Amino acid sequence: MMSLWNALPGAVSQGLIWGIMAIGVYLTYRILDIADLTVDGSLCTGGAVCIMMMLGGCNVWLAMFAALLAGMATGLATGFLHTFMGIPAILAGILTQLGLYSINLKTMGKANQAINVDKFDLLVSLRFTKNVPFYKNTILIVALLIIVLIVFLYWFFGTELGCSLRATGCNDKMARAQGINTDLSRVLGLMISNGLVALSGALLTQYQGFADINMGRGAIVIGLAAVIIGEAVFGRIFHNFGFRLLGVALGSIIYYLVLQFVIWLGIDTDLLKLLSAVVVAIFLAIPTWKSRYFSKPVRKGGSTVRVSKDNPRSVGKKEERADA
Amino acid sequence: MLEVKNISKTFNPGTVNEKQALRDLSLTLADGDFVTVIGGNGAGKSTLLNAIAGTWQVDEGKIIIDGMDVTKLSEYKRAAFLGRVFQDPMNGTAATMGIEENLALALRRGHRRTLKQGIANSERKLYRDLLAKLNLGLENRLTSKVGLLSGGQRQALTLLMATLEKPKLLLLDEHTAALDPKTAAKVLETTETIVNQDHLTTLMITHNMKDAIQIGNRLIMMNEGQIIYDVSGEEKKRLKVEDLLHKFAEASGGAFANDRMMLAK
């Protein structure tokens, strides 16, 4: 029991750091209605850029800012493939992700780069989760960072430009009819999302003390898990857009707490990714199952039809989407 | 106001599904014209509206709105000149956004979207007044999600959005077809009120021949991607549904109007 208790601060810190990534996933998945697989690559890009700059003697904030910009560039690449070249979003993301593998390797020079917390002035670290002055505590710092990001995103998605992004994701036909450049909206959304993901990667690298070429593998699944958990747990109480983003970050914490618990139970850690995939798959299936097996049949025009708005794919998903 | 010059459009060229939807079609609308468009299934009515709106590029011909050649302009750029209402009530609004947010998006049609607040406080009074005129009780539900509204309410709202920033041309693509008769009548009434008060140049597709005759100052009938009948003024007012059916049978070489047109008789 004690070991579980001791592992908690670590789980919370990791949850918070991945929470930033999950917020990025939320923006593309829920607001733009794109499943963006770029994140598996851009997470590592953020980590690679951050660690190489810091090893080169750069200030931690500057390194993180550079990671953010690098992440936005990856989003730009996917957006370009998707809009200008007309490649389906999911494939565009996969292509960028694959390309990023090489770029990340070249950035780091090898598959793994370590950074020593004693020699470099890191913002967050495994070591800063307990027995440090409160202002150095990783949980506090990342929590503050998340709040700043949420406030920024809340503001942005309330602006004219932000509203046009939301309209694009909700109904792009309507958006174009209202004079919105939907291609630009998508590219912009992908850039913001991947910028956040890379920032999360930069923090994760500092936290674990190394960047690894495989650190982003399956990141999209963790992101989706956090989004789904956040919505399942807080969906009914959080209606405001800002709070929904907070719900996603909290969902990420819950994910890591559960993970920690499962590890503590002694499950073979090799199976963890399989477990995550199965759990996320089931949660993603719920809206479809709900409409297929649990919708109320109603009489309409003499024949029995099932209630389902829009097309089946979007049932229960679009209707619950963000508001600001 | 609108000049459509010799436009043609073929879908899926070179395949078994090849379909010439518009054939060398020309149409000129004067300022303030309210034109109703009728025709059978696949006559090219919606295709004509989509060509004007820029959903895709035409193969040949020119489209000029208010003296400006928009043939090569993308859909979202042309939107600055156009107000559009679609047949499906789901298409015209953003369901997950509030009523006022939808209106605010529409108010900015044709303007650059900046980092200013998406809805200025001063706009809300305007929205409330305009919604009150619709008589649907929406004026007190500014922040309600549009997804919660009925089809008729959504069409009325879309109509308001299409005309909020006065368009040079209003395109209505069977915008009452998906509504029940009572709601359809109401939306149509609202349409006439708005068009008359703002003196809007309008193209309205309808499958209801009675409406087509009663509403507007000009009527065109389409068949196989061409305009086969164009009537306006007094002559249009004297038209009867039977005349149109006859005209249609004549032009299409005996093949009769589609079921909906028959039912609308």
C-alpha cells in the first residue's frame, strides 16, 4: 500500500504533463473532427528539440518555446498534406508521423538522449515531485502551466478566428457558406494542437530526464483515453469550454492513476499498451452501440424507425461537442 | 446583378457515371429579381445554384456577380456576395454552437476574421430584435445550442443568417422541402418578408409549383441542364399549375414531371 501511495505524486505529475497533450488531441478530435495521428511523432519532436537545445546550453523556457514552434511546424505539415494535397486527414497524420521519425532521429543524432537534472536547470523532473520547496514542485508548475494554457485557449476559441475554427469542425459546408476559409481553419487547428503536444513532449523529456525516439508511440491513444475519461467523468458537470479542457487534463490524471494502480496490482507491464488500446476501443464504440442497441424506437409515418440524428458515425459525438 | 454566361458542368467525366448536369446555360438576373426555379429530378437546379455558389468550378462559361467575375473564386470567397439556405436544415447552421454564435459568424461573412471577441456585446440587441421578428420565441434563447432547435426553427435562423449581412444574391435550395406543410408555409412567408424588405435579388428552387407561380416576379423551368422556360411579370401571374405541367411534358418530350411535382399539384 505504501508503494502505491509513494507512486501517487509521480502519477499525478505524469498525468498533468500528458494532460497538455490530451488537450491538444481534444482540439483536433472534438473541435475540428479530425483524428490527428501526427501527435505520435510531434510529441517526440517537442522532446528532441527541447533536450538538444538545453544540452546546447539554452535556457529552459526558450527551449520549450522552440519545442512549441517545432510542434506547430509538424501540424503545418499535416495540414498542408490534408488541405493543399487533398490527402485524408488520418493518412496525412500518419505520413507526417513517419517522416518525423527520421527528423527526430536526426535532431537527436541517436535514438536516445539523456539530460542530467543536477547539471541542467530543468523546470520539471521526477525528482521535483516531493521533498522540494513548493515553488519547484512539478505538480504545481505543470498545473499552473495548464491553467495558463486553458485561459489562452478559452480566449482564442471565443474570438472571431476561434469561432470560425469551431464552425469548420462542426459543419464545414455552413462555414464555407459563411465565408470561412475552412482549409486555413484546419491548418491552424492542427498547428495549435501539435504545438501543445510538442510542449507536452518537452516537459515529459525533462520530467523523465531523457528523450527517446519511441516516446510518442501510442500517444494518440493516451490522448483519446484522457479525452474520453474526462468527458465521461466530468461531462455532466462541465459545460463551459474552459472547464471541458480542464476535464480533459483531469481525465489524463485519472488515466495515470489507474495505470499506476494496475501496475501496483502486479500486471505484466508489457501488456499495458494492449490494455489501453482495448479500453479506448470500447469507449469509442459506446456512442455507436448506444444508438444501435439502446435507442428508443419511435413511430414515424406508420413505420418504426430508430432515433438517430445526422449520420450514425457522429451520433452522440457531435452533439456533445465543445462550447465556449 | 447576376450574369451566368454559357456555363457547362459534367460530373465524373469519362466514367460510366458521366452526367452532364449543366449544358451551355445562360441566365441574367436584374437587381431585385425574385426568381423561382422548378424542374424534375436531375434537371440541374441545385447544380446551377452550386455553380453560382462555387461549390466546385464550372467546366466552361462565366459567372459574374454585380459586375465582378467570380468564376475562378473559391466558395468561401464568393460567400461574401451570397446568402445561402440549403434543403437540409442541418446544413445551414453549426449545431454545437449557440444561436448568437451562429448569427455572429454570419454577421462577419465577407469580413476578415480577427482576434477580436467573436460576439460584441452590442450585437446581441440586434440579434434579439431580428429573432423576435421571426415569432418563434428564439429571442430569449440566444445562448441555446442550435442543435436543440426544430428543423423549421433552424431554417428560419439560417435564412436570417443568410440575410444578416445583406447579400448581393440570395440562393435558396428547396429550403422548405424538408419541413412539414405548416412550418414550410411559415418559413416561406418569412422568406418573402425578408426578401421584400431588403429588396434582395433571389434565386429560389422549389418543388411546389403553386409557390413557384405565386412567389417572385419571374419563373424558370429547367430540364436536362438547360432552361426550357422563362416567364416573368403579368404572364407569370396568369400561369396555372396545369400550364406548367403541360409545358414540362412538352419540353421533356412526354416524360412526365417527377412524383413530388405531381403531388404538389
